[in-house]
Amino acid sequence: LATERGIRAVKVSLAVLLATSAFQEAVVLASGSAALLADTIHNFSDALTAVPLGLAFTLSRRQHALHLRLRAGGGRGWRDHRADDPV
């Protein structure tokens, strides 16, 4: 539940920051403001920080699902595989 809420928050944050950056870019093109261009770049880079955060939430959710499956006795986990196992 917490991971799903985290993923949703990351998606909302990414969407809002990208929308803000797009709007600011339009204003920068119309006005030529260097300060607003710097803020636009800053907001775009803030939006990009959501990518690894979203990846971390997704991997955390998968790891948790694997843990639950192994506790229930079903299947093999990634720790049980060896390099010479057939694919």
C-alpha cells in the first residue's frame, strides 16, 4: 500500500514538474528571459529525479512480492538460481 502510494506520488510529481517546465519554456521563448530559462532547466532536472525514485519503488514492490511468494513456499527466488542453471 505504501509503495503504491509512493509510485502515485512520483507520477503526480513528474507530471506537474514536466507541465510546469513546458509552460515555462513557452514563456522563455516568448520573452527571452535568461532567469526563467534557468528556472525551467532547474524544474526539468527536478522532474528527472522522479525517474530513479519511481524505479526504486517499482523494484521494492517486486522484491516484496518475491519475498511473499518464497515465504508461501512457491517457486524459486533469484537467490536460488545459479549461473549454470538452464534458462
